[in-house]
Amino acid sequence: MSHMPCKRRHRGYTLLELLIVMSIVAILAMIAEPGFQYVTNSNRVATEVNSLLGDVLFARSEAVKEGQTVTICSSTDGQTCSGSIDWQNGWIVFLDTNGDHVVQAPGEAVIRVQPQFTSTDTFVSTDAPTPFTYLTFNRLGYAPTNETATINVSLHDATSNKNWTRCLAVNPIGGAVTERYNNGTPPCT
């Protein structure tokens, strides 16, 4: 019996089977990529607008808690207000004891800093005729910066795709909300 040839089957995959599996994976990846891009862009934009919303609400609560004026303004250096309508360059929240919208020592400490976005998204104040560069809350939590209208900031991705546009709106009594693009009608345009 030892002289009988042993029939051993070699196990493995053929080249044809591997090519078919790789083709199926490539087709599925091409189908899934646009959906994945939408999810990543949407999440990034939502995170960016929610960080400003969080800091606006933080500034309002600090104004009430401290019993004094608190200002949030666009800032490129994390120490002073830049006077820019481009909020993607960063912003600061500071105690503004004299209400002049300028950080001055002593007593006007910067209490929160948001650095510049790492993405190419634009975050711009859209109020006309005078877009806002700062927002001040008084000790009661009101935002008397613009007493007659809601303040709006629009966030667009680099392609200005309306699916990813988000807006932050702050009303005169200090309420802040975020919303999606709504076909070009105010406040989210």
C-alpha cells in the first residue's frame, strides 16, 4: 500500500477568483464613496457650527453668572478682536467689563479661545448692511449688539454646496440656534 500515489488536493484560491472578488470590492467602494464624502463633510460642518453655537451659549451664560458684559468676537491671534467678518479664522470669548468690545488688561480676561479651522470652510457673517464682527451679552443675557434684528453667520464648505451650508442665528434676546440652508431665504443663505 505504500506504493499507491497519494491524491492530495491543494487548497487555495485561483487567480480568477481573486480578480472577481477584487472587482466586486472596487465596484462597492465606488458606489459608497459619494455617501461617505457626504457624511464626512456634513459632520465636519456640523461640528464647526456647533463649536460657535456652544461658545455663544457659553458667553451668554458667563454674562449672567458673572453679572457683567461678555463679548465673543472674531480673532486671528487668540488675544484680541480682529474686526473681521471671517469667523473661520478663530474667535475669543472674554469678560468685557466696560462693554467696548476690546480686550484690555486688567480685568478683561480671555476665557475661551477657538483656533482657526483646519479645513477650507468659510464661516462669514451675512448680515447686511453691516455684518457683525462681535457679539456682546449684557449681565441679563441679552444681546443688545443689534437690537432690531437677528444676527446671522453662514458656514459654507469649500465648494459652497447648499447641502452642507449651516447657519447660526442669534436673536436680540440672546437665543441662538443653528439651521440648514433653506433655499436662500433668510436667515440661512
